[in-house]
Amino acid sequence: MRLLGKLLTCAAACGLLSITVRCAPEELIYGSSVGPDGSASGGGSGDAATFDAAGWVEVCGNGVDDDDNGLTDCEDPVCGEYACVPTAPAGWTGPLAVFEGGPSSLPSCPEGLDAVGDYFRDLRFERASCSGCSCGSPNSESCMGVVDLSTTGSCSAATVSVPLTGSGCVTPGLPGPVNAANVSFNASGSCGSAKQATVQKTAPTWASAVRACESPDLGSGAGCEAGEVCSPASALADPCIVQAGEHACPAGFPRRRLVDTANQDTRSCSSCSCAYSGSCNATVTGYADVGCGTPTFANTGGCAAPADVQGLTMTGANSSGTCSASGGSPRGCVLPDAPTTMCCAGTTAACPSGKGPEMVEVPKPGGGTYCVDSTEVTNSQYEAFLATSPALPTNPECAFKTSLAPGAPWPDTDVDEPINFVDWCDAYAFCAWAGKRLCGASSGGAATYSSADSTDAQWYNACSAGGQLDYGYGTESISGACPTSIADVKEFPCCQAGYSGVYDMVGYMREWIDACSATAGASDDCRVMGNNTCSTVQASKRNARSTNVGFRCCSG
């Protein structure tokens, strides 16, 4: 009867009956097993497949005890590539089986799973290049003479300045005799229209990607507690839920990462403009009468000492000029677009949350991951820290501390600007309070003072994408990409680091890291990073506070 029931079920699935159910046996999604007759059959992980006398194999996730062993789906050892995870909350899609890889080497969804979509991280792009600007020829050129007349006999102390355009006799109208005249000339003109630069740019790429696959039977599986679902999950595939936009992760899915499906290219060239520069010469003649009849001097430039000047003329003006172009500089960047929040199942979050900036999980050199704050700690976040009346740090090198309040007027009303006027110990204490640590070595503890720009240093590794990028956003500087004075965090969206979602690691602010020359105390030299490039390494005394030094935290 059991075999007959299975055959009827198969017949229904094959269209011989009007009922539609899933037919077994069939391959499971993660490989094949060997049936009693030695032929290949479907199976969860291969060795764990169980068969009844007729050779029926468990189809994981369909809610049916296909192999009649009394265990269904996630209860059955054959379904080792499935796991019980919480049901996706409202608004979320999944759980999905998420596979990681390079954008061009993502694995296909295993048999039995349907592709939902591909998502990308860690955008890479090259700065745009711009053809040179050019200008038309000078036109509308003219020459103006200026005669500084003095009744004191000094060319450097003009009583009156008289402009001359060559339009005839000009009377200065001075009350007394003029006995010093200084002559100069100013050329003016305009330029033909500027030819705007042409932008050239290479296609951006993504450094990492994930492929999301779903079970067509999701929701019908059995073998889990109430509020759970039997979902594909393995060492190769994380069970995750997704939702468009940026969101906090719900309970049961604590591992958060932002992924994208598109990018926005803002690369362009700045506008070109033209500037005229030129020179001119002429002859200025002075006269002893207002009718310009009796000349007293002729001057082509410089100081003269006439007996008197009652009239002036300018003749023989000649101009010569050039037009120079400016602008046409690369600007803009490529930004991730259409963000999606992906939250994966687990018992603990990869990164601490709730205090300070949201953290981002980044690759650790040699394998594994660690977490880095997405931005510098802000004034409002530091104020929340002080509101808890935190204890002073107990590490001996901070024994000089008597207060954790910043060294500038406090509180700062610019709540989203990076905290500044904090010393190394202030930064160390905040990170400890937040359940994190001041960024040090990826291998644990402090970074080496002499190797703060090595990939083992957490701060440098995150900024440069493992030593690949000088400026975080790329290998060449882009004008205007990062702030040159204090600004709100994330105010410059192009100023991203080597990994998606990490902002403002270069620019105006520098950041304390855990890399000091000694552990004596206030006078120790400690490293501050950033400012110009990811590898810009500077030193500051442990107790120093500055307008352009802040910090961010790491974990792991």
C-alpha cells in the first residue's frame, strides 16, 4: 500500500491524475546520493540520504516525509543542508540561500533552488579623464592710459588720477601747477567662447557579490518549531532575508550588510572658462593749456617732471593679448545605488550595535572579518557617552586623565559633525564603552607604531581595501570628493573608503588609532591617520587635543 500511495502521488505530479503534488524521488539541492541499487539519486549532502525499501529519498523542504522514516525535512539527517531559521518578518523576503563570490564567478543556484537576484558590494572605479579646454582668439581689445598728476612734485603721491582712452583733449582741472606726472597703461579685452572638455571614463566594477537563491517550497517545510521555517543553509550558503533600502536587522537575523543592485555615475569635468591677459602702449602728451595746444612733455610710461599740465592726450595706442583656459578638471565619482539590506541568521551579530556609528563588516587580511565604524564618532554620539557618567579609563597610560569632556566649548550644537578636541584616552574610553575598541591590529591588540600603514592595521586596511587604494575611493585624487574643512559625516557621499558603507576616512579630519610609541602616559606619541590619503601617517601626543582630530572604533 505504501508503494502504491507513492506511485499514485507520482502519477498525480506527472499529470496522470488531477491532483498536483511534488513527486519523489528527485535530486536534492546540494548534490546526489547513491540508492540501494548503486545508482545516483538525490540526497541532502550525499552520505546522509536515507531510503526505504523502494528507494525513495527525502525531498527537503516540501513538508512530506518522502522516505517514510518518520522524520520530515529539517528533522531528517539527510537534510543537513537545511536548517530551522526564524520566519521572515513582514516586509522582508526570504529566508534565501546566499552564496558569495566574485561578480564573474558566482556559483549557479543549486538544483532545486530558484535564483532571486544578484547583489553587489565594494564599488571600484577610476577617476574620469578630461580633454584640455581651449579658448577662442582675443577680441574687443582696448588700451587705457592712466596719468597720476601731483602738485607736490612726487609721482608716488598723486593729487588726481586721469584716465585716457585716446578720445581727445582731457582737462584735469587742478587748482595749481602740476610738477609730476606718472603714466601707466592697462589693456583689456575678451575671449572667444571656451571649448568645454570632453569626459572619458572606464566602466566601474564591483569587487564582491552575492547570489540569492530561494526554495520554491519555502514555507511548506516541516521539522521546525513554531515561528521557524526549514530553509536552505550550509557552510557555503547563509540563510538571509532581504529588504530594499537601509534597515536595522530583525531578531534572529543579526548579521547585517548593505548590498546594491545598481550604481550612479556622477563623473564629469568641471566647466572651462577663459581669461584675457594683455599689455598695451601709447604716447601720453601733456600741455600747458586747457586746449592742448602747447605741449610740455611726451611720455610712453613712467614718471615725468613737467613745469605744468593743463591738458592731456593719448595717441598711438597698441594692444596685444592672449586668452588662457582654466577648468576641465575631473570631478565626481561612482556611487552605489538602490541599496538593499541583507540580514543573515545566526546567534550573534557580527558587529556590535546600539552605541556610536553603525558598523560595517570588512575582510581581514588572511581570512575572516572584523568590523569598523561607518563614520567618525559624532558630537551627538559622544554626548550620549558622557550622559552615562562613564568612568575614567583604568589603563596606566591614561592615568593623567581627570575628565572625558572635550577640550573645546561643550556641548557642540553641530550634532552630526565629527567629535574633535578629544585626546587618545577619550577615544579609547568611548570605544570600550561602546563594546568596541580603538582601531588597532587586525590580529588583535595595538597596531605597531612604525607600521600603522600596513594592512595588519585595522584602520589602514579598511580605508585602502587591503592596500589597493590610496584615497579610499580610488587610486587618484578627485577634487571635491572629500571635505577640506569640518563637515557633517556622510556630507560628501563620494568620500567612501575601500569597502561599501565606510565614509570619511580621508579629508579634513584625522583619526586616532591604537598605535603608540610607548606606554608611559601623556607624552607618548600616538598615530593619527587620514587627512590626505589612507597612508598619511602623523603623530600626536597622547594627551593632545585638536580641532581636526577625531576617531572611529573597530571590533574583532
